[in-house]
Amino acid sequence: MTQLNPHLPLRLDNLSYSIGSKTLIDNLSAEIKSAGISIILGHNGAGKSLLLKLMHGVLQPSAGAIYWQQQIPDSDQYWRSLVLQKPSFFERSVRFHLEFILGVSKTEKSQHRERIEHALEICGLSELHQRKVSSLSGGEIQRLSLARAWVLRPKVLLLDEPTVALDPPAVSQFETLVKQFRDSGSKIIMTTHDIPQAQRLADEVLFIYQGKLAEQAEANSFFKAPTSCIAQHYLKGQLIAET
Amino acid sequence: MQESTSIWAQAWYLISSLDATLLEIVSLSLRVSLSAVLIATLIAIPLGAILACYRFIGHTAITSILTALMGLPPVVVGLGLYMLLSRSGPMGDLNLLFSSSAMVLAQSILILPIIASLMQQAVAEHYQRHLEQFRALGARQHHVILPLLWDARRALITSVLTGFGRASAEVGAVLIVGGNINHVSRVMTTTIALETSKGNLELAMALGLILLFISFSITSLMILIRDDHRLKNHN
């Protein structure tokens, strides 16, 4: 996919994020230029989710800066959506959540119905639109989370390990949706520690280790011949000693 | 023993025969307490929700004051209000002293901190649970307050019932500002105190039974709401 995305490139300049004396993202610099799906890969605790949240703007870096096409992300911008690993919902219906986010983003009322129906249909939730979220399965909840992000028609979709608690059929359904969104022109940046999933989805891989960017490469070359020693170990399923 | 049995029997007779005096006192008590609950709730819900979702200068002070006022001594409220409403007080011109309105005011002041604090805790719990999601969605406090209040509705009902329970059982403040005047400001609690001191235990007992019934009803309702919620969460 080489469609132009007005918000790319994404540039991370010497990004750091610390809590107390602990540095969780350590002077990380990278640039994401291409459309398609960029996978942030790494083991648990590597800093993938933090990096994704910093990219979105939910978290502010302790040092360094993030630029989306030279703009610093702002919470009032809805061209990007973040799907959390553990999304939360009100005790309301599926449809309410889509209406709610359209209201928050000040989307024109006249567009609400069409957008909601489309998001429900594409995410396979049309039949469930009046159901309360508490009655949905794990897979349905993640699809609702995706629908809630997608209803805003984001140019960039950030997904934080969205399939971590799903069974294989639900994962497959979810991945099909992600590919559809990519094909419609949205940039997808997704975290995962699941190597087969990364291989199925990635156009580009950013391999993170201990809060640092160990390697960034086009997906095929990364999985064939990773250049960093850490990534080679990871892909072989070998334990990486903490340093 | 015989005397005690006779008091119980006469108390029960007063209730079952819907005695006019008894009904008048119960009716005034309910009107006063329900009005106080309504006024306090209308102020406490937005106050509790704002304190739960917003941070501003003085937030900690207001929260601390509200929490401290949950245990406000009723007689102190009664005394303060008496000084405000008495002829020489700053609100003396309103002629509210020794009226049911003064009693409503006293009970409102007493239960407002209770309802507001309980609301704040309940809404804050929901708000903190969703905070990262709200940030991810770009939702601000004013977007989420109403849905959060809906999610916290069971806690809201419980806090209102707690406030009603406190108001209906209150005696010190309403005695001072209401004066316990027959047909004007005589409510269940003040009548029980008065009739007991006069040795007229039948009416006091009848009113005591009604108060107990109200108290048990409120507690049962709160347990029902809680269990219904747990059952729904479990399923």
C-alpha cells in the first residue's frame, strides 16, 4: 500500500519516558514513513504499549518529541484512534458507544447514522447494536472497540495488543478487519509479542527491547534475516537475558 | 409485663386504626424528610460528580470538609440555623423559625454532605476505571459525567436512601428549629421524645414502630439494589 497519508511521516525524536527513577522508554528515535501496517514487536515489558500511547498522545514523553507530519499530537484531534489492550465501556448498548464518540468528536449529526451503520456492519456487530456491552463475548468486545475507533474514520489506527485475550477464530476475524482498514487507506500501528501474528500482518516491523529501538525494517527482510542480535534471539524463541 | 403488653396493643391499635394524630405526624415527617432529600440530592449529585471528575484549587479542602461534615452533630446544625433564622439573625426576616421549612433546611444541611460524599466516591471509582480510555477517546470530563452518573445510578440510589434514613431519624436539629409545635412542626422523632417524657408511651411506641419499619424498608431496598447489581455482574 503506498497511499498518501497526510499525517505521515511519524517522527520520534530522542523519546524518553520515565516513572520515578525508572526509564521505560530510553532515548528512542525512529521514523515511520510508509503506509500499511507497522508492527511494534517485542517481549512483554519491552515498552511497546507505552510507545504506542506516546505516539497517540495519551501519555506525554518525559523528554524528546513526537511529530505527525511535523505536528505535535493534540487530544482534540480525531484523525487518529487508539484501541487499548483492555478497553473499557459504559454500562450501555453497543450503539450508545458509537454515538458517544461521534458526539465527543463533534462529528456532524447528519453523518452519525450512516457512520454507525457502516462501522457496525464492517465489524459484524449489526445484530448486536442494542445489546449491552456486559453481555458481549471477548471477541465481540474487541470488535466493538475497533468499531468505536473506526467510526471516526481515522487516518491512523493505533492498536495495543488487541487480540491478546482472544481465541483463534476471533483473532482471525480481527486480523481480517485490520487488513480491511489498512486497504481503505488508514495507517495501522499495532503492538504485539505474537511472532506469527506479526508475520501475518506486518508491512514493517519496529523491534523494541528494554525501551529502545533495537531494529526497524521492512517485514520480509526482518523475518528472513533480522540484523540485531536481540531480534534474532527473539525470533528463534530464545530467552533474552535482562541486562 | 401486663402494662408493657397493653402499650404494645394500644400502639398497634393506633397504627391499624390509622389514627388521625398519628397520620398527621407521619405525613409531616415524610413531607419534611422527602423535601430535604430532594433539595440535598439536587445539590449533591452535581457537586459529587464535579468533585469526582475535576481537579481544581480548593478541591482537597472541599472534599475534606464534606467528609468531615458527614458526621455533623445535628444539635450544632440546629443551633447554627436557629441563630440564622431567629428574629435577630441575618435571615430572621424570612420568618422560617419554628416552621416545617426550617426543619427541611436543617435536614438538607445534615444530609447534603452524606449524599455528596457518597456520590463523589461512587463516580470517582467509575471515572478512574475509565480514565485511560477517556484519554484515548479524547473525551473530556463534561462528555463523560452523564454516562458516569448513569453507571453509578445504584450508588446514587443507595446514597439518597442513606440520606433519607438519616433525615427521617434526625431529632436534635429539627427540635431546635422546628420547636415541636403541635400541628405545625411535630414530626415522628420529636413526638417520640416528647410523648416519652410525658409518659404517653402508646403514641411514642406506635411512631417508633413506624420509624423502624421505614428504616428496615430502606435497608432492604439498599440490599436489593446491591444484590441485583451483583447478580447482573455475575451473569
